[in-house]
Amino acid sequence: MAYNREMLLRKIIEIQNIVLKGQKKSLSQKEMYHNVIAPKYFISIATFYKYLGCNAKKELAEIEERRRLKEVADREREKVVLNEV
């Protein structure tokens, strides 16, 4: 499940970055949705606005941190098992 959520968050961040670049060019969110986002990502305008309101970078960082901690714990567990043999 985390993998699917991670991929969704990466997609959301990509869309958010497109919107930020468009805003620098003075494009409205509605223009960006109709001209860039909808043709490429096939999402509804409601989903688009939901994605813009999501703190995807924070959530992705939390997922990556949990994965890192799990890997550290797994390595420690392996060391303990190898030392018992």
C-alpha cells in the first residue's frame, strides 16, 4: 500500500510543481488544468484542486523516513541473528 501511496504523492508533487511554474508565468490554475494537467494526467478538476491542497512533500518525507527506519531495524536484526549463530 505504501508503494502506491508513494507513487501518488510523487504524481501530486509533479502536478504542484507544474502549477508553481505556471503561476510564475501568470497563468491561472483553471488555465493550467484545462491546457496542461487534464490532457496529461486525466484527472477531474475536483481531484486537481484536492491535489493542490495536499501537503505531499511532507507525507512523502514521512514515508521515506519510515522506510529508512525499517531498513535500519532490519539490518540490526540481521546482526543479532548472525551473532547468535
